[in-house]
Amino acid sequence: MIIFIDFDDVLFDKRAFRDEWLKVFTSLGVSPEDSWALYNRTLATRTAYDLDLHLALVREAYPLLDMESLGKQLDAIRAGSRRYVFEESIPFLESLKQSCRIELVTSGVPRHQEGKIHASGLVPHVGAVHVVPPGGKKSDLLLRLSPAHRGRFVFIDDITENIEHVKAVFPEACVIQLARYEDQVRSERADAITTNLYDTIAVIQEYAQ
């Protein structure tokens, strides 16, 4: 069986990473209000942070900002991505990789997202990494990846839109929403909603029977 799993806020604490990421902007003179406002404008959809657009917006709003220093400090945050991996992520992946093929399916600007993933230390624990650019749909990627599996796979994500797109295209798939936070919108189309990876294992095992 194959498992397609998201990275941000599923295996990786994106909220903690984002907070440290935005502190770099404020440390160089971007106001806290603008840091949040410009960041939110870069979300091409709710599923994808567009780093290139973010830097362009910051450069436009703060033409005297030291972009070279900004880039170096952001690179340092990205290089420390291992610190933001949820503690149950590696045990979860290791517990399933003997019986399942696990592939990451994530969204974002490829060079930024791939940099985070490689620095996180999770690559040795998965079979492949796929990055959907901002504005793209994971369901479209899965159409290319899943013919051999005939729609029989597990999909794990935190975003309602991704859950519902995939379930609409692949009704036979087991679609699990991992909702760690109370403020997350819950999908009515998910086959299961869990709050941590340990509970997710039980859902996967039941589907595999």
C-alpha cells in the first residue's frame, strides 16, 4: 500500500517555523503588522506559501531593506528545519515504512520547500518527495502518480481544500485530515480526522485490512 503524506503541520511544525521566519523580517526593520500582512498576501491559496512573491512584496514596501542579509538569515532558519519536526514524525514513518511505501506530497516554491524537507532529516524515512507549486492542486499530481494503485491509497493532509479535492477525485482512497489545532476547519468529506500521528496509524491499519 502507498501513503501520500503532507509535510507542513503534519510532520513539521509550520506554525513554529513561520513565527521564527517572520522574526527575521521584523529584526531588519519590517513592522510586525507588515510582516504578517505581506506574509498573508503571499499565500497563493491556503495551501501554498509563495516565497518569491513574499520577497518581491517586501522589496517593494521596504526598498532600503538589506535583502542580502535577509536572504542569509532566512537560509539559516531553513537550514535548522530539523528543530521543527514533530516528535512523533520519525517513529510514525518508521513504524509504517516496512509495510507501506510513503511519499511526501507538499506545496510551495520548490527550492524553499525542498530545502526545508532536506534539512528536516526526514528524507531517509520516505520513498519520494513531490512538491506542488503555489496555485497547483495535489489531486492533479496524484492523478499522475496513482494509476498503478487504482485509487487505493492513503492520503494525509491538514488542509480542508486538499482533503476534499482528493476525495472527490479518488473516492476509494482513505483520506485522513490531521487537525492538530482547534482553529483548523474540519472537512466533512474526510474518512477520518485525527489530532496526532499515533492515532492516524490505527486508521491506516484498519483501511489496509
